Amino acid sequence: MKLKYYNISLLLLLLLSLSSCFKEDINNAIGVVNEEAALYVVRKVFKGQPVSLSEDDLGGAHITSGVVISQSENKNFPAGYIAIQSVWRNQVRGILVAVPDPGKYQFGDSLRIDISGARLERKEHGLEINSISDSRIKKIPGVKITKVHRPVSIGTIEKDPDAYESTLINITADVNPDPVTDEPFKGAKNILDGEGKSVEVYTEDNAAFANEKIAPSASFQGVLLQRNNKSSLRLQSYTDMMYPSGKLYTGWPETFEEPYQGKVSYNVAATQNLLTMPTGVWYMLQCIQGITAGRDRIVSGEQAIRFQQNLSTPAYLQMNFDVPNGASKVTFWYGSYYTDRSCTFRLEYSTDQGATWKQVGADISDAHSTAVSLTAKQAVFLMDIEGPVRFRINKLGLGTSNNTISNGRLGLDDFAIYKSY
């Protein structure tokens, strides 16, 4: 919510300018400083050294709030801590809170915490608030909020770790090195994505699921913390290993980076809309390689695929080659181009070298614009296909967008295929 400024006095203008980074800092009707600072604001106070929080640090605020995202009962979260998360001005942030009894706080509880005089410092597991008693933590009665895990690439975490630390995230990657038969979760496991970037998944020896089998590849979801000064993902249950599958094919995902600007026209009859990329030859009918940052859905590198809008015929991003060892999973990232409306598209596969195609899963119609979020969504499809197979994205030709039809431009990047499992 943007602040409104009133020409009352120079002093009031000064007070407003000093507090403009806080949530609804001034009640303009009565001139009272807001008592609550968002977690985003609290984290910004930390400049590398421990801080004893005061109202001066927080623009007059002494309260922060958030939803509990940690689960102590499965014994895979640092002892003596809970993690809370909140959203402020579309910015998700989380933080650790040291408490005497984590078991008092359940996943989804909404808390208000009096942090005046509390200590803000970075310790072993990340940035934390400590030196507060249970009496200063209040549950909001009747409020129980369900949080979702944000899909994110490891490269994105590396670029802005503060935005993901102590929040719920989801990372799709391979266990590296390959787990042996029936290898358990317990201990530190390195997971590696198709861009060669890695992060740790850590499981305590006494965690409830420590001896469960870890899959060669999966979408691992949990709370991102720190361990040994590196990012460390803590799953909170065995079911947090989502979409287990075989390993990612070597050389994938296809990031559509090479050749650079190899196709910049939607329909190129002279080349039959074929383009050779690192993974093979792709048929790209009514789609191009877009390079506009902030508009194209670029997840890695400098390019992403952009499909044409308002067509009455299908648009295809299609493999003209097979991967040899079947498929257990396909993933990719998608969203509407810039402020375009959504569209409808589907994933299809062929086991007869493209002679016939079958749909996998359901149609997707929830592509969001960059006005909603600059972060693309991740699509995950599970399957059990043996032998050579190829895939394509089929953007449906619904016609021109109107009151009942949405058929905007679609952005897509980092198309990944996982071997049969």
C-alpha cells in the first residue's frame, strides 16, 4: 500500500519520509505510527553485525508477524527454533525465531511477535531473532494459514539468497552422486540441476524419515536454511520429496540459448521452422527466441521461447528427435509474455517418431503476466514411458482474445526430460 502525503507541516513530511519503507507506517487520519514492521523490513535492519532491535530501527514499530512454516515433530529442524514467513508488497521473506518450546507452534499458525529489545543476528542456520520470551509471541485466534512451496531454480537462489532464506521453496534436481540402491535420506545430499548448480539437502540422523529411500531425482521441498555457511534445504516429511523420477538426461534441460537469436520470426517457411539446438533439431512453428528481460520468461541465460498470440491454428515447440531411454518426468517453466492474457497449452508425446501424438496430463491455462509476478511457474508432468520418445508443447489455436477467450503470448524456458525410473 503506497503512502499518501499531506501538506500539514515540514515536520510531518520529514517523519513520513523517514518511515516510508514500512508497511502503512503512518495512519494519515490520526497521525499514529504503525506498530508493525514486516519481516522484509526487519531483515533489512541487519547490516552484518548483531542488532538489539528498537523502535528507532523500525520506524517506530515494535511488532512483526508471520506464519509458522516449520514442523518440529518430525525432528528435521534445528532444535530451539521455528521459522516464520510473510508477504509484504509482493515480497516474500522469512526468518528464524529462537523459542523455548518449538512444539507450541504448529505449521500454519499466524503469530504476532513483540520484538522490541530482541536480538537480530546471523548464526549457524541463518538470520534469526532471539532473546524473546513466549509471553511476547501471540497466536492470532482462529487464523490458520496454508503456505505453498515456491518453485525456484538454484541459480535464482544464488542471485538473491536473502529472498529465499527461511522460506518454503521447491527445487527440482538430481541427487549427485547417484544414490546407491535403497540409500537413505539421512545426512547431507548434494542435488544438482541441469545448469550444473548445486545445493545441499540435509536430514538429521534422528529425523522421522531419515531411513527412507531417496530417489535419483525429485522436486525437493522444504525450508531453506544455512549450514556451514552454505544454503541447506530441510525437508519436513518424506512426502516433501515430490515427483520422484529417474535422472535428468545428460545435456538437458534445453535452455534455448544456442544459437543466439537463431529464430526471430514466428513463421519461417525457408527453413521449415527447424532450428538445431544443443539437444537436437526442434520444430518451432509460430514461436521465436525472445530476449527481452522483464517480458520474456527467461529463467536461465539470455533467451526464452515466446509463442505468438491470437492464432486460430496451433503453435508448436516440438522435438524432431527422440531421447532413447524413455521418460518418467518432464518439467519446464512458463508464464505469459509481459502483460499478455493467459492462453491454453498442453504437453504431448510421440513414441513413433512423430507420426502420432498423445497428450500427457491436463491442459494448462494459468499462465500469469509479469504484472502478477516476474517469477515463472514450473510445470511438472509424471509418466512411465519406455523406449524412445519425443515431446512437444502444443499451444492451442483458440482465436483472438475477447471477453470469453484468452490467447496471449506464452513464454517458456528450461525444458527438461528425465529418464525412465
